[in-house]
Amino acid sequence: MLIYKILLPAEWAEFESAGRFDGSPFDHSSGFIHCSSRAQVGATALRFFAQEPALVVVALDAGLLGAAVRWEDTSDGGSFPHVYSALPRDAVVAVHHVPGASSVDDVLGRG
């Protein structure tokens, strides 16, 4: 199963350089790395990244992350994948450079 992490281009550059991603400031304040399912990623991009001119959406193999992935309910009634560890570069199976939040579903294809 694939899960998706939305990154700013600078975060992706750091991820590539370090070989791992330890989370954004928002992830750190939450205590886990926020991810989305394919069905959720477009709406997540619009909700949290609408003003960003460019994004990087990485597809992660949830199986390689093992028990660190927990599907947890949110206050809006959804269930999202939260990752309780750093994301290793070798769990990334695809990288999508996206020209803004409104283009996520178009770039990834209509899940």
C-alpha cells in the first residue's frame, strides 16, 4: 500500500541530502509525520498548502515502514496514516513535483 507525504521543495532537498525525513515543524508539534492516502492527498494539499507555488509529493511504501504507520481517526471523522518514525529514503517509490496544491490530483492521476 502506498501513502503520501506532501513536502515543500526545500524539505524534499533536505530529505534527499540526509537520506531520511524527520518531519516538518507541524509534524514535530504533533509527535508524528502526517501522511495521506491516495484518496486524501489532493484535499490535504488544498487544505494545508494552498498558498504554496510548488510542492513535492512522495509516494511511500507503507509496508517498508511497518508498525511505524498507524491509521488514526481525526477530529473531522477521517482516518489518516500517521508515521511514528523518520521516513527513510528507500521507502520512497515515486516523487512527484507539483505546481501547486490544485494540481496534485492531476499530476498523480485521479485515484
